[in-house]
Amino acid sequence: MKSFVPALLLTLALTSGCSLFPQKSKDPAATGLQPAAAVQVEFHDRWMDKRVRELLTAGSAKTDDQARTMAEAEFAKLYPFVNVSEKSQVH
């Protein structure tokens, strides 16, 4: 029992800290975009991927290209304030 407490304290001391599981930061400077533009591009890409899968699953579109075209039109109608140009997209 006497060695259990020091062993527990040593284990806690070695395993605690911020660097145990470092997370990769999504630095907008690394992508070359302003933070707001990076958020818009990420939202656009995630929304498009989700909607293309939905259209293909529902059978509304037969091909991936057809589903992407339909999703682009829906995105432009639903979110006209989001400015995502082809040159600003990060892939």
C-alpha cells in the first residue's frame, strides 16, 4: 500500500499535461486563406459532400457529376452570401 500512492502520483505526473495528445492545429495561414474565407470554404466542402451523398442515396441523381451540379445549384440558392470561388477552395 505504501508503494501504491507514490506509484499513482508518479503515473499522474507523467501522463498529465497538454502535450500528451497534441492536436494538429488548422492554421488558416498554412492554407493561404484568411480565416473567414477558410471557414466558408470548409463549410461549402462539407455541405457539398453531405448533399451529394444524399442525392445519390435518394436516387435523385444518377451520377456523381449530376449530383454535384444539383448540389451546387441548391447551395447557391440557399447560401447566396457565402462567397466560394474555385481558386479559393482548399483540397
